[in-house]
Amino acid sequence: MIIELNATKLEELVVQAVSKAIDKKLRKPVHTIEEVCNMFGVTRRTLQYLRDTRKLGYIKEGKKILFRAEDLDAFFDKNYFEGGKK
């Protein structure tokens, strides 16, 4: 199997891969309720609903609720819909 890539496409793929790797390294592994609310513009009640219905995983450490970055990514990737014309 031979794949042809021009220089522009190759550069684009490399930039995407490097950006993704840097983003993962710089991100915190877990986030508090307040951080998630601020990041995604949702209310505490919305997060409570997502936890209660098991749509979003979380960690309970004593009374503290934490969300793993990878769980947030998975939830938003799963629930992402491309915009644009039908």
C-alpha cells in the first residue's frame, strides 16, 4: 500500500500530531467541578445530572469530586456533531 503525501499535507499532519502531544502534556490530569463548569460553560447541576445518569465518569475523593481529562475528552468526542450544511 502506497500513500502519497505532498509537503503541505505532511506538514499539516505533523503540526496536528505535535499540537495534540503538547496539549496532552500541558493539561492537568484531573479537574474540579468549578474548573469543568468554567471550561465548558455548564452549570454544577448539569455536571450532577451527567454523573447521576452515568454519562460522565468521575472520581470521588472524600467529599471532593474530580473529573479525569480523558473522560471529559471521551464524553465530548462521543457527543460531538459536525456543524454545517445538511
